[in-house]
Amino acid sequence: MPLVDGGFDIEFPRMIKVKQKFRADRIENVRETVFAELERDEIRRCFKRGQRIAVTVGSRGVASIAEVTRAIVDKLKEFGTQPFIIPSMGSHGGATPEGQKEVLASYGVTEETMGVSIEASMEVVQLGETESGTPVYFSKPAYEADGVVVAARVKNHTNFRGPVESGLMKMMVIGLGKHRGATYVHKLGFQRFRTLIPEVGRAIIERAPITCGLALVENGYHEQMIIRAVTPDKIEETDIELLKVAHEAMPKILFDELDLLIVDEIGKNISGSGMDPNVTGRYSEAFMMQLDPKPRVQKIVVLGLTEETHGNATGIGDADLITKEVLSKIDFDKTNANVITSTVLRGGAIPMAMENDLQAIVVALKTCNQVEPPDAKVVRIKNTMELEEIEISEALLPEAQGNENIEILGSLEPMGFTGKGRLI
């Protein structure tokens, strides 16, 4: 009996390239902007000559992160301080110092390129408890420093909604909480993050040597749009203010109903969830009940992992189909450490693995309800961060032609595959 009724030789939908338009204002000179923010009087006077200052760098693929970090380090040296870098990524990188340094190196952040040491210790200290009894964990090297510059991108979180989501507060609580702190906070459940992140974050600001925050907001094309330095007392309100801006600027798929979404690659450098559910519409089941997620997608096929994710396939469980090549590239130790910390075990579940891209896409198309393969509404993206140029199927063309934020770039072409079944 054939694996698929009728076999893998089907009529595929014709595809066409389009350009989506998003908010595009950007910072022309990132280094000069970082310098200017740190030189503002209320920020500059927070630093004293001779101080050892920890600078946070997370595991996400933040735009120009090496340039931002080097600018912070160089300006702190100008101030006469002794900066060093702390990987601030909870349990990522397999929850080991070596793994976290490896993640930073993939972004061009090394001791050689930054000109300072990287202290990747996973040791933490407990800074007491919050009023609700939540223990507050914080990186020991950061706590023992004279000051900490918390640099973080502000954006929507992938698993909860609140006035504060991903940003400076979360970087302190999860990133600088290291493996132990990240594990404890996630154990309490995403449903509590709305109040828990601000609560623990306030305790850290009160008890740890936080010198300032540097908030980063990206435009719809993964470029720095806002860079703002703030004193510790302004961190929470800055997170709240800039989250609204980030939400409006966030790139997305400009179609509400899809039969198939093809994702060329996922990875931790793309999103904490491998592929951002704010783009795919695939949130956790509990979170889905709180939202009307868009796009609504019948099937998702993932065709690759990024090099920068180093085998961490967290989020792979949100796909319906992958290939055996993707399966072979998964580092289960790194993936499992990350997924266990998050407590959302579905993120590490293994989807059906087909022999190649062709088979995965055929199975996806044939299992979409109420539509035949050539008539399916299909979108193909590189990843959930790069959404300017995408491919759409013929069934979506009328909708695209009626949207002023979508420009048609090419002509309809058959979906093509190599002799080995790889999608062209």
C-alpha cells in the first residue's frame, strides 16, 4: 500500500513572490546612537572610574547586536570603567558556560571582537524573596560587579500578554536569573508572567547593582528603530511604553487564512520559540484560548534549522511536518534543556518526519481539509523574522492585489523541486 493515497506525484499550487510593507524608520548610525544615549547626563553620572560593569547579551538574534554591544563596551571604557560581558539567556546554550559562549560567538560577540572578557558562569545568588514569596535569583558575576548595564530588545512575548513582556525586565528576571532562575519562574507558569516578571524585576532593581537599561526596538525589517538608555527607576515604564511601539512595528504575514505555511528555517536566534507564534499563529493551547490568533493555518512544514541555533530545535513541536534532514540536525540535549526550563514540553515534540521537502509538502497539502492541492492557500517564508519578501500561492493572489501593503514582484511559477526532492 502506498504511503500516500495516489502517491507523491501531484499538481502543486503555482507560487509568486511578493513584497510586504512594514514600518521602516531606522537608526542610521547605531554606534553613535548608543554613545549619545550613554552620554546623557542622567546616565553618565551613574558610572564611576574604576568600576567593574557587567554588560548583558542575550541569545536572541537582535539586530546589530555585536555593534550595539561593542559600542556599550567602548563607551564604558571611555568612562574609565572596566566592562565585561555576561551571557544573559537563562538555560539557552544547553545551560552550560561553554554553550552560552558558543551562542554569543555565533553573533560575532567574542572576547576578541569585543575586547573584554566574557564571564559565562551559571552560578547565581538568591536576593531574598518577593512579597508573594517568589525567590529572586541573579547571576553571581553580575551581582558581584559594581554595576550592570541591561541591554535588551523590547517586543511581544510568544506565550503571554501583559503591560510588560519581552524587554529589560524579562532580561533581568529570566536572562540574568540563569538556568536556576529561569527554571523557577517558568515553573510557576506563563499565566503568572503578567504579574511575576514586573514583581521579580522590581526586586532585582532594588537589590542588585543595576546601573542602567538600554532598550532596543526594531522596525519591520529587523533594523534598530529605537535605542534608549534609562535609569533603573525608569526601566519598567520604558518597557511598557516601548512594547506598544514594538507591537505596532512588528512584521507579520498579511493574510488571515492559510492552508499551508512553509518555513525554510527556525532557530533560537529567530525567536525564543524557534518560529515566532506572533507570526505563525501557533501559540500554546492555553494561550490560544485567550486570543484570536492570525493567521489561521491548517498545516506548517519546517524545512531547516539555522546554523546559529546550534541544534537547539525548541519550537519544532509547533510544526506538523519536518524532514529527516531536519531531524538529524537536532541537538536533543540543548533542545531538551531549553524546553524543560520553559515547562512547555510540546515545544520539543517531534513532528512527522518525511524523507525530503517534496514528501513533507505533499503530505501537508493532501491533509489540508476542504481544498485540493493546486487550490491551496500557501505562504512560504525564510523564517519568522524576515518577512519582507515571501512567496504566496495563486489562490492568495487576488487578496494580495487588493492590499496596498503588498507589492507583486514576479510571475506565477510552478512549485519546483530538485531531483533529490529539495524545494527550489
